[in-house]
Amino acid sequence: MTGAVSGRVIAVRGSVVDLYFPGTLPALHTQVIIGGSGTVEVVNYLDAHTVRGIALMPTDGFAQRPIDKEPG
């Protein structure tokens, strides 16, 4: 899946980030862009609407940023 993704950040603990998606989840080991510049790699499915990822950059302000897209 590539293109716009609707979702939000629900938790940030260090470099671990939980993301909620009301629709289709992004594929494992893909990157999701947070707030236009933050990158999170999806590493685990927590439930039907939530994924856990690892931030590939500092997470300052992630909780207030929208999920922009999944580049692939």
C-alpha cells in the first residue's frame, strides 16, 4: 500500500511508537511518515487497528503530529 494513510499516534515510549489506523493497517517492515518528517518502521501488529513501530529519529513532539503517509 502506498499513498495517504489515515491514523494517529496513540503512545510514545522512548523510540517505541504505537499507531492507530481506523482502516487498513500498513504492512510490516514498512515506514510510516509522522508529521511530514518523522519516520517509524512498523514492526508488530497489536490488534486489528493498532501497530507498534520503532522511531528512526528522535520522537520529540510525535504525539501531536498526524500520520501523513506510508512511502512503501
